[in-house]
Amino acid sequence: MSTPNIEDLQKISSQVRRDIVRMVHAVQSGHPGGSLGCTEFFVALYFHILKHNNSFNPDAVDEDLFFLSNGHISPVWYSVLARSGYFPVSELNTFRKLDSRLQGHPATEEGLPGIRIASGSLGQGLSAALGAAQAKKLNNDSSTVYVLMGDGEQDEGQVWEAALYGAHHKVDNIIATIDYNRQQIDGSTDDVMDLGDLKAKWEAFGWQVIESDGNEIEGLIKSLEHAKTLCGKGKPVLNLMRTEMGYGVDFMVGTHKWHGIAPSDEELANALGQLEETHGDY
Amino acid sequence: MTKLTYTEKKDTRSGFGAGLHELGKTNENVVALCADLTGSLKMGDFKNDFPDRFFQVGIAEANMMGLAAGMTIGGKIPFTGTFANFSTGRVYDQIRQSIAYSEKNVKICASHAGLTLGEDGATHQILEDLGMMKMLPNMVVINPCDYNQTKAATIAIADHHGPVYLRFGRPKWPIFTPENQKFEIGKAIQLVEGSDVSIFATGHMVWMAIEAEAILADKGINAEIINIHTIKPLDEEAILTSVKKTGCAVSAEEHQMNGGLGDSIAQTLSRNLPTPLEMVAVDDSFGESGKPEELLGKYGLSSQSIADAALRAIARK
């Protein structure tokens, strides 16, 4: 794999964060906190890690696949898809508006390039990703399937059904990532539903677990490249990725309060003042 | 028209198993998933002959629906197998989001539907599945009537691109449709031509309607019997053509009255040609343990119940 240009990726991340707060502000709805916290992850994936083609083949033959299970952080995905050429950047202006392809939660019905399955109702993405990984094996397609879940989403029972399945069937062409920001809508994950030792839980379910820092892009890329080397060894891979919800905007960082609310005009100006416009606003 | 009789009984789930095995031989993209009920769903032949395309998922139906949705990416045609209750109510949100809304080419194959499951009782006797499935946009809903038709339907749905709910059952039931009859999704089949009342039946109740026709014939009444094997899309043309001739109708299904085939027919009639309609279905109650025939009798789904409903419909003309 080529050496990443970290400075370029950081510049893209800054622009993506501007897109996120502007999109959510424009319609006064959406989920900025998790989107900001996962910006480096999406930028690392789409601008360095994934073997993908922005002309968008729904069946993804000989391409890596990405699934977003926690669909509420759609703003970061839409921004990164647009910035990597899946659809015009100007379309970000339609987010959550009538007749848009950019639905509040990702969907296939409107035909937005880059989306292969709807998500929003939590707990379902890992199952779909495992199914796609099984299909790749049947098709002798050696590419990799990636999926992102939230940590609050680990409350859902289906996640653990899927975890059992992945180990039992030795689905070793999948890298699942948990956005481990320890926040969910009603408060911290410790207070709402204590997840205990997530690393030990996933290891006990038979997965190879790595830990990473999701807001430090150079280290994150190294972690994801390491995760790739663990594929093909008979066990699925789980990346427990620590992030800060709201990372990049000082008054949003580290709190569940910005999980699902939009900034006011003044707050938007404050946030944009902290984020350099590097690739031109949409 | 030849009088409909039968010489053999077989379970419709075995028709599914035979159809799936046939598909295994003819379509390499067909894969099967099962939630720990391989024997009950008659998926053993497929599993034995195509082990690389059979996926045991354990007792985890939610995960099974998600896996199936994911497998379609890359061109596979997944057939999921479990009981009808666990194929629908237990996993409604997974089907809604990951399959129906996502327009995934998944075939949800559901056995042990309705009262005729018998002794296991109401926990397993789902009577709401047709309603739940027909409400979902993009979903095709099929309830074949006997072994031959279930086998044919199983084979036919592989060629339909999109989500399908295929419902069948546990008991041995008369086989009265021709072997290798082509199955056309959404195309109702007239079994008996008549002029006094139209009886629209689905699934196991088609045979009960045929028995009712004999009861009515003894009273000098000519009932038309139409097999509505596809609840959605509904063959409105066949329904309207028949009631234009007969002037009244009866629906018969092994399902709740709310949300079932009768509901769909009532919508069609009230929008196009208001016509007296009597519904033979379970009237807002759960089932219970018992033999299939006993249950059909107690809950008003016997052939006599259908004949009585036909007389009421005729009286309302």
C-alpha cells in the first residue's frame, strides 16, 4: 500500500468537518457528534485504505466494501462520498430535504451512489457485512469487507448473534470497527448500559481484537493496515477505535449533548472558525 | 371442468424442500440459510448436495435476515428458512430495513404457518404474517395451496428479482394441482367455474374451499373457486371478473381477518365494484393446541364454515 500523505488527509478532514456542521445547521437536524468523531476514520478509509471505484458498482466485484451500521452519522459518510467523487459536492446542500438522495439515514431507494443497504435502525449492519463477506468468498473475490458500528449499538442483541456467527463460520475477510466514544443519546455508555470490558467480550466471542486511536489519522491508518494483515487467518477482526464525540469543535467535544442536535447560527460561526476551509465549501 | 380429487397427501414444506433442491441444481447463485430447523423446513437435500451454499445460522433469526440481505451484494439469491412466526414477527424490523426498504433479492421461506401447525399451540401458530408482509412496500407475498404448487412457487421466485415472502405449512395436505404446473406470480387460478358465488381461497384453505363447493353443489348452488396463491400483488382482474358474474364473494384464509387476504379483496371490491363479501378467517383471537382439523373447526375455518359463508353472501345479493 502506498505511503499516505498525512497533511493532505488532515486537510480533507478539516473540510469534511466543515461540511458536517454546515449540513446539520442548514436543516437544523442530524447527528454532528458521532460524525465529527469518526471523520478521520472515513477519510482514512475512502482516501487511503479502501480498494474502491467511485463509478459505483452495487455488487462491488473485486472491490472492498464498506457498511455503516450506525446510520445516524450519515453526514460524515455523505461528505466523504462526495469529496471522493461518488456524487457532486453541491448535492450535500440537499441533506434531509424533500426529494433528496441524501436521506436522514442512508438508504438505497433514491439511488445515492456509495450506499448499498439502508441503516438507521441499529444492530443490523454487522449481519449484512458478514453476509457480503460470505458472498465474496463464494465468488472467489479476495477483497475485504469493512463495517462501522457505534458503541451504544453494542446494546443490541443482533450484534452478538452476528459476532457468534462470524467466529463460527471463520469469516476472516471482514474488519469491523466500533466507534468507542463511550457516549450514547441518554448519556455515557457507563451510565446508560455498562458495556464492561468490550475487548475481552469480543475476544471471548472468537474475534481478533485490535485497539486504535480514531482521531489520530497516521496511527489509525497503521492500525487499519495492521488489521488487514490479520485477515485470512480463520478469525474475523474487530477494531476497537477510541474516539471523542464531537472531535474538532471545542464546544462539541467529549459530550453526548451533541449526539443529535444542530448548532445555532452563532455556534456554526464559532465551529467554522475552528475548521480551515481547505477544499472549498459546497 | 374435471372434478378435483386427490390420491396423495404431502406437506407443503416438502414441496419447498424439493423446489429448493431443484434450484440448487439449476441456479448456482441460489444459497440457503437456516436457523436450526433444517429438518422441519425439509432443507436437508439442499444442505447435503450443496454444502458450500448452505449456511447454518443457529437460533438467530435477526442475524439470518441481515446475512441474507448482505449476500445479495455480489449476486447471490438467498432463501431463508425457519418457522413463519420467526420469519416475520420476530424479525420485522430487520426485514423492513435491510430487505424491503433496501430492495434486496431475498426469499423469506416460512413453514408451520397458521392453525394447522397443530399441537405446538398459539406461540407458534402465527396468524398475522400475511398482513405484516403485505404492508411492506416492495414485498411479494405468496401462499401456495399444496405440495406441487409450493414446489413450483419455490422455483419461480428465484427468477423474480426482489424480496418475496413464501408461506407454507406443516401438515400433510391433499395434492390436487398438476405436477409441474407453471407458477405465475400474481396470476390467480380458477379451479372450479361457477355462477352463484365466488370463493377466493389461499394456502391450505383452497382445499377446504373445494370441499365446500361439493357441499354447496348438493344444495344446487354453483360456486366458483379461485386459488389466490399470491396475496400481493393481488390479481384484481381475476377477482373483479369473477364477481361481475356471481355478484357475491367469500374469502378463506388461515390467518387473522384483520390484515389478511379478505382485507385485500375488500379493498379491491370497495374501490372498484362494491359487492357483498363474507370473510372466513380467524376473528381476532389466538389459536391453541389441538389437531389441525379440530382447530380449523373450532376457529370457523372448516369447509362447512365456507359453505355457510357462501349462503350468507348469496342472501346479501
